[in-house]
Amino acid sequence: MKGLDELGIIHTNPKGEYYVLLDISEFGFESDLEFCEVLAEKVGVGAVPGSSFFKENANHLVRLHFAKKEDTLNEALNRSSDLRKKNTI
């Protein structure tokens, strides 16, 4: 979670689960699906649109699963950091 904090991304704090919800409302995408597509294409990280999990309209959340090796997670954060600096995500 420290890496997400350093990127300034608002997120839930997991309490035993292996996923986190990110608040993507500040990124200016039309939908959570669009954000997930850009994240996969430009960063190589898969995410699930939050709207898949909620009955009400929740287009500002995406879910990341982080049961991966630490090196893999760090690489994803590094790629995200580069794009964040360019305001792509």
C-alpha cells in the first residue's frame, strides 16, 4: 500500500484479502472500464472495473489483485509511476 500512497492514489486498506480498490475519479476517464483498458495497454497491469462488483453505479473504482511476487508488484508500481508523472493515468 505504501507504493500506492507514494503515487497519491486513494485506495482501500485490505484487512486480510489480496485485493485493493482504487479510487480513480481524479484521473478523468469516462469509465472504470476505460481506465482498466489504458492500464492494461500502457502499464501491463490488469484490473477489474469496480462497477462489476456493485449494484449501484460505481464508475470511480477499480479492483487490483496483488497476490504476486514482490518484484512483480514493484515493477507495476514503477511503470505506474512513470505514467502518473506524464498524467496518462
